[in-house]
Amino acid sequence: MRESVLLKNYTTFKCGGPARFFDEPQSEEEIISDLRFANERKIPVFILGGGANCLISDRGFDGLVIRIGKGLSDIGIKTNGDTATVTAGAGMLLRGLATTLASQGYEGTEFACGIPGTVGGGVFMNAGAYGGEMKDIVKSVRYINDKGEPCEVTGDALKLGYRTSIFSQMAKNGKTFVITSVTLEVHKGDPAQISGKIEEFSSKRTSSQPLDVPSAGSTFKRPEGYFAGKLIDDAGLRGYSIDGSAAQVSPKHCGFVVNNGGEASAQDVYDLICDVSDKVFDKFGVRLEPEVRIVGFFARKIRVMSFGFKYGVPEDADLILDARSLKNPYWVEELRPLSGLDQPIIDYIESFEETESLICGFREESVHALRQRNNSGFNIAVGCTGGHHRSVYCAVRLASILADMGYRTEVVHRDILKDTSDEQ
């Protein structure tokens, strides 16, 4: 057991702060001891494998990080004719599993030859590539629960789906557990075809992916009916970075966010992930969700949007606030052509006592909603009838208040330039 271990050295993104406590157990007994240690101190636990699918905060992790690595990476192969039952330690690298089985003439794991990370992590997220995935070969998984008890899950109970499993669902629900081994079933194949597939997949990865730059692999999940990389490319974001940050959408493959030279902070990477997701949604109406796990504290980006109810409520709004109860400048002829950004509109709206109480109410609603949300961007939509007077004023005021409270804010006026001549 060690203290204050810098986690950037254990992740493929090459960023992230220290773990309060850190251990690399060599057996299930040591894992059980680690969990007892955490339970006695009432501290959270994070399980780290190859560090290939996570983004850890610059503040690190204020708890115990259990790294499953070489100490739990043994492999056992039991043959029965042309079929083999394989038991692999959760810390075994996926590429090691693929090459070991391929060298003995077993097919079915070729897809994993270039996937970074461990067998345990591969099951956790049902890793896959080139038409293959862990669900095709996994039969059962052994893990230690939060009480320190060995458990096993088999077959359909594993709930292996696109980048999900019973384990990722358990993690979302706050359950603590440690995957220790995975049992697979593979079959004999044509050695030449197996070698050919591995060479083909390796060549494709080398030619199309930024393997020479720190990243966490594919950054976003594939939206149904789309490819994340193509959406990002079509949005004009190939090579995009924020203010020249080392965090960048890879020029080689738009589905990857990379950390050039390992110089970007975790917050830089997080900001870029959120910004790319927002920009793709604005252009195509498709929300990209991170495939990488977000671990620890990140300063959340709050997007405050003004809009007009007559043009429809924004689909990506996490919180909708209604400013239509305020006096409407539209009915003052000389104010009608102006917007909520203009001083005469601001003076008019602020001349009524109701304005300040409404803004205070908006602040309370927003802060309450933000406290329920952890480690993700948040979209607040403030609406009035047409979206160019009251909602614009309120959105700017609310964003300013949230910024003073330490939130990182962005203001967008969706409908400010739309037709202002219709009767309100």
C-alpha cells in the first residue's frame, strides 16, 4: 500500500493527479484486504487496469486505487478436442491474450490484438473492434464484491452489450467490486487465417489511428445510426483544440482525443470532450457520449442558452427556465427592434421588482440541479416567447451569477436572430 501515487503514470492519456492510497494486489486475498482497508476508513475505491479507458481528474482520487496488473495476469488453457476453455487473470493485457491464443491456433480473439487495456477492463466495457467483441467469447467472470466475497456471473447475466455490461451498470449504481478473472471459450482455426487477421487488424490500426500519441482510444460511443468520428469530421473539428491546448481532436482519426506530448491537463481533455459533443449536437442534433470513464472532480462547463418557446424547446436542455412572466419589452414600440443585450432592454427589464426575484429563483433552481449532476456538462435553457428580449437578458444574468460562484459558463442565444416581427 502506497500513498500519494501520481496516476498520470498509469493511464494512457498521461494526465491525472495523485491517488490518496494506491495498491497493486498480487492475489484475491490481497484484494480482500484492500477492500477491508477502504471499508474501515469509509473511503471510495476505484479499480484501475491498464488505464486505457479513463480520464482521471487533475486533483486525483481521494480514496483507494486498486490497480489490477501483472500480479493477476496468469492464463490457463484447458483443451477438449478443438475447443479450449481459457481462464485469464483480469490483469492480463488484451493484446497478450490475443497473441497467446493465436500462437496456439485458436481463433476468436483476433479483434483484441490492438485494443489497449486489460481483460478485466475489456469485460467491464465489452471491448470490441473489427466485428468482434468480448461477448462473443466470454462465458463467466469471477469478482470480489464489496463485502470481500468471491462471486461469479455467467452467461446472459453478464448483460454484455455495446460498451456495457452488468459490471459497468453496477459501477454506475455506486457498487464496489473487483473483477479477478475471466473464463472464455475459443475454438481451433486455420493458423494462416488467424495470423492474416491479426496482421490485417494491426495494419489498419497503425495506418488509421494515432497510436504514437497519448489517448484513451476511441473517445466517444458510437451513436445509433452514426459513426462518432465522421460526425466530428463533418462538423469541421479535425485537428481542433481549444485555444491551442495540447488536448486535440486527432488529425489522423477524429474519433480520438489526444494529449500531444502529454502536456494537456485532464481538465483540458475534459473541456475538449464536452466542447466537441456540444458542437456536434449543434450541427447535427446528435449527442456524443464519452466512452471513456470520467473519474474524480472536474470543473463543470455550464451552457446557458436563451431560446424562444415559439421555436421549440432545445432538445439537449437539462434544465428549462421560463422567463415569460416578466414584463415584455416587445410591447414598447421603440424597444421592439432591440435585443436583451442592449442597454435600453436591460434598463426596462430591471425596472420591475419581479425581475430580481425571478433571477434569484432561477439561481436556486440551477444550483440545485447542478448539485445533482456529477462530472458532466450541463445545459440550462432560459425561454421567453420569441427568444430575443427577456430570455436573452436572463441567460446573461444567470451565467454571470454562476461564473461568480466558480462555474465555467458559456452563453448561447439560439433564437436571437430569428424573426422578431411576429406578434408575441
